[in-house]
Amino acid sequence: MSYFDNIQTIKYEGKQSNNPLSFKFYNPDQVILGKTMREHLRFAIAYWHSFSANGSDPFGSGTMLRTWDKYDGMDLAKARVEACFELLNILDVDYFAFHDRDIAPEGSTLQETNRNLDEIVALIKDNMKSSGKKLLWNTANMFTNPRFVHGAATTNNADVFAYAAAQVKKALEHGKELGSENYVFWGGREGYETLLNTDLGLELDNLARFLHMAVDYAKEIGFDAQFLIEPKPKEPSKHQYDFDAATTLSFLQKYDLLPYFKLNLEANHATLAGHTFEHELRVARINGVLGSIDANQGDMLLGWDTDEFPTDLYATTLAMYEILLNEGGIGRGGVNFDAKVRRTSFEPVDVVYAHIAGMDSFARGLQVAAKLIEDRVFDNILDTRYASFKSGIGADIVSGKANFKTLEAYALQNSNNIVNQSGRLELIKATLNQYIINV
Ligand code: XLS
Ligand code: CA
Ligand code: CA
């Protein structure tokens, strides 16, 4: 039985191919800078968008034609598992990611909810075993259920804090059971809408307490996944605590959590925070916390979290540039398509086309970024631009030899010799264009 029109495994056919069900750039076995594309990219499918969401928006109900939707309850949950493994095979993707509430329905008590989860996790485990597919990350959904109206780890209600802890405890156990490579914390409701009723200090302290408890419990049960925090500035909360990479870094530092966490950065969250994706990746990279990415893109004309499949080659090139320069590349993380087909693309085959588009865009980005690195394009630009710090007074500044007195003495005799050089921005952009077109 097929949930995806019996589509066969997608193969690499090269950029001349007219077959829409083929990869034009993603050639899993092609070696680039010493690793295969498969190893560099570690693609993952997001369970919530492709199997659970139905295309509804605030103005209209679902439009998706999903062959598994003829079932409900636990039967639906089981059919979704089958559909997920079928799609992984079709796309030749090794990883997937899920929230606890994506995979199994909530029961009337936490006990029943956990039993439902245990049953589906066992089914997923069987499928992983027979297919060789792996879990990139799992997480707990602590934003959909109304009990989280005031937050989870940052709620004003201690009973909800305890419930959230129980939920994450279970998710960590399931992560271990499935050999998950990472565990993600995204705090959709960890934020506030007004300071008039918010104890900001207590909420942040509690969030840190919660994360320390999670670290301790994972250690206790021997779950050695990479822990990731996923920053996002807003949606659904008006102000979210993990606003962006820099804010999250300073939180981790303040609360002695830095040794245990890296960041899962999402393109659309970067733009919501007023940054480019490459900015977020660069901030994480230079601070040693670039852990994994959620691959998608927003829409300039809409301005909310539209989670579109990534097709912008500039963005994928610059993202892959940061990942290639990151120590160990994407490491234990991956390129997770936290992306959904548009409400108007409602047929099952659209989910396949969408992933092909995203995978090819990242594969192309990888090729171009690797060539930019090989040819030292940006290295040369930086070497020239910052040459003044390589010798003379600049070298004294960098080495720590200079101080305000020596700098004043230098400036007094040099003040009429200051010459700035052009930043050559347009030339640089044209060069980047040439690489994207010609590589
Ligand atoms: C929502 C987030 C969410 C996280 C996982 O905007 O992207 O889906 O990735 O909870
Ligand atoms: Ca995400
Ligand atoms: Ca998003």
C-alpha cells in the first residue's frame, strides 16, 4: 500500500534532466571537500509539516489531500508512521524529526498519553530497524495544548511547570530509546505578552532550572544526544526569551548551560528577528555553538513564519558557506526541512516536489560554497580589507601591546595620513553571482 502514488526512489539525473521526480544537483555520493553530499547535508524530514499538518490557516480549514487521513486516533498515528518511512525511502533521506504530539494523540490522562506514545515509539523503532533510517532529533510540544497558555518552563503556574517536566522526561526517554542524535528545545510559549503581569527574572531563572534538570536527567539515563536550543523572536508569543542566537548565547552563559547546548538555527526565525540566516549561523559558528539547522525560508511580503521550502540559492549558498567553515561541519546536526508545502499545493506529490526543490537548493549551495572556499574568494576579500591589522599599529592592537597612550601618540603624528579603501560591495556581489551561475 502506497501513501504517495507509488513514486519510486528519486535518483540524481543532473541539471539537464527534465524529469521533475529527479535530483538536478543532489548527488548523495558526490565527494566535496573530502565528504559526500550525504554526509555534509544529513537531510531530515519534519514529521509535523508533512504528516500531521493539514494546510489550515487562521482564515480557512485544511486543504491537504492526505491518503492517511481516512483513519483516526491511533490508527491514524500508525498510518502516519508508515507514510513517513515511505517518504524517507522515496527521497532517499536518512533522518526525520518529530514532536511527541506529532506522532501520537493525547489521551484523557498523562498516563494514557504516555501509553499512546510508547506504542508509536515502538512502531517507529521497528521501522527504523528494518529501514536503517535515523532520528535527527525529537522534542516535546509544549505550546499546542491550552494548559501551556502561560508558558511551560516559564509559566506562572508550578503545576504546569511540573507537567512540562514530566513531558520532557518522557521525551528524553524516547530519544534514548530511538537513538536520537539530538534533542531540541524550542520555546514557543516561553515568553510574555506584557511586563505588567510578568516576573521576568523568575521566569528566566525557572527556564534555566528546567534546562539543568533536563541535562541532569539525560545524563542519569545515559542519553548522550546533542542538546539544542532553537531561537525564535516571536510567534506564538509576542516576545520569546530565546530571541536570536546572540540572546540565547548570553542566556546559556549566564546560567552555566553553555557546556551542554548548541543552537538549532532556522532561516525563517532569523528573518523574523531582523537578521539574515547567515548572520545567525555566523554568530553561532564563531562562538562554537552551531549545532543544526532548520531549513526553510520566509516571504518578504508576508513577514510571518511561513516556513516555505528553501529555494533561494543565495541563502543556501551563504548558509552552506558557514556550515563548511564550522568545525566538523554540521556535526551531529543536520539540514532539517522544517518547511511546509503551500496551502495551494495540496496533493501528496507536492510534498515530494517540495523536498526535491529544497534538497537540490542545498546541494547547489554546498557546491558553490565549496568552490568559494577552494578559491579563497572571501578569504582574499577579508585579507585585503583587514590588512591594516597584520602589521604596524594594527598588529600592536591585535597582540594587546597597544594602549590608549601609545595609540594617541600614533594618532597625533598620523592624523593627516588616514586613507580608507573601497568596500567593493557591488564587485563582491557580482563575483558571488558568477559563482552561483558558473560552478
Ligand atoms: C516553530 C518551530 C518548531 C521547532 C520545534 O516555529 O520551528 O517547529 O522547530 O519545536
Ligand atoms: Ca524550527
Ligand atoms: Ca518556523
